[in-house]
Amino acid sequence: MRCTHFSIPKILSVIGVFIINNIRNSELTDNHMTFSTKTETQKNTSFTDVDRTAGKNLGQDAVLHCPSNIDCNKLSPDCIVCDFNYSCNYGEILNTTCYAKPVVTCKGNGYQMQKTYICRYCYQTEPWEHKCEMKANCDSADTPKFYYRTNCTVKDHVLCLGHRTFNKNVPCNWTGGYRWSTALLLSITLGGFGADRFYLGHWQEGIGKLFSFGGLGVWSIIDVILISLHYLGPADGSLYI
């Protein structure tokens, strides 16, 4: 048999290393648990504060936007909540129950009212039932017709499904206040002096007509025809009124 000799210093060093490693692992575990607890507490506190602030701001905005102490039936759709049937058939006329929002004060039977609506989303409403933001940075006389994307909002008396503000492609048909009758009258009477071109904002052509006496009459006749056919319009690209 072989005898194994153990060195007491080596045994003590191994035991010491084992004890130190256990202490370090225990400290790391405690630190990790403490950090996790603090992080969770911060998250809960942050969400609570945000929710309270958002709820407070939402209530203030609604109160400022919605009138108070009026008949509940006169509240705008932004101030009420309705039980819409989203599984209805398009174009179907339905009745629904609407309630005033909690932050809105109005006169009525338990803040409850009956409303009639057509089964359709807000972006499917007719052009006269919503209002769009018009832009004046396009040419209304372009061919083919120029369309631009803008925001549209449903009018207050219309109830519909979905968001009341939506995007829509609308034709460029803005006007700068130029009248077709005025342009045609100037072209017939003072066209030889370029008055029609000056009126429509075509300054360079107006100066040319002024110093050429309407192109000896030929240019004046052509402009009368062009304006009468709406082919010649304002220089800013707008439409006649």
C-alpha cells in the first residue's frame, strides 16, 4: 500500500479559498437581489406617477374642450362615449346609447342619451360631412389633376366609427380670389395694354403686351379666347372664383 501524505498548510489554504469564494458569491447574490428590488420599485413608482399625470391632463383637456351645464344631447362626439356596433353592415342606420364622459358635466337623465348613426368609418363619410386642411402650395391648373394628402376631421353633428381625424387625398382646387368675369372683362376692354395679364399675375407677359400694343391686336384676341375657355388662369396656380 502507498501512503498519502497531506500537508497541513495546503489543506488550510484550500479551505480558506473555499470559504472566501462562498462569501463572495453570497455578496453578489445579495447585491443582485437588492438592485432588482430597487429597479422594480422605481418602475412601479414611475408608472404610477405617469398614470396619475396623464389622467389629470386628460381630465383637464376634456373639461376645457367640452362645454358644461348644457343639455347632454348637445354635446359634441368628442365629449361622449357611444356603444357602437362594429359588426354592422355598411350603410345600415342604427341607434346607439351614448354617455357623457366622466369629466364632463351636462344636464340629462343620468348623462345617458340615444343617438342615430350610419354604419361606416369616419374616412368613409361624404365630402360635405368632414372638413379638410386646404393647402395653397400646389398648382390647381395641372393636367392631370394634382392631389395632395392632408388631414380631415368629421363635423360635430356626424357620428361614425373609428378615429374622427384621418388622412385623405384631395384635389388641388384652392383659389386666390381671382374672378373669371373680371379677367375676361379686362381682356376684352384693356387687353391691348396687358391689363388682363397684370391682373392674373403674369407680369412679364403683361409688359410684353403693353409695349407691343397687344401684339398688334393678335395677342389680345388670343388671350380673350384663352381666358374665356379657362385655359389661362392666375399665375399662382389657383382657380377662378
